[in-house]
Amino acid sequence: MPKIKTNKSAKKRYHVTGTGKVKYKKQGLRHILTKKASKRKRQLRKRGVLSPVEQKKIKRLLPYD
């Protein structure tokens, strides 16, 4: 039976931690930053953690990570 391929787009966007949680980079910090509050921009810098339901979907796309 052939190996399962990793979804490359998911690999670039998500990272699985040692405890099995899935982290991602939050959206909205690329352009049009002048109208966004400093607090909002600061909070967007932090990594987000997916909900358990979403984690299951992403882990299916990342079988070896």
C-alpha cells in the first residue's frame, strides 16, 4: 500500500505541538495596518490554537507531523 501524502498547503499553515495541539498564524496582519488598533495588532502576533473539532480535520491532512 502506498504512503499517505502530506497536504503541502496544510503543512505551511499549521504546526502540531508536542502535546498534539495544532497552532496557526492568525490572519489580518499583512496590510491595511493603519486603521487597526495597536492592541489588535499585538494580539494578532500570537499564535492561535485550533478547536478540537478543527484539529481532527487538520491532523488528517498532516499524517506524519
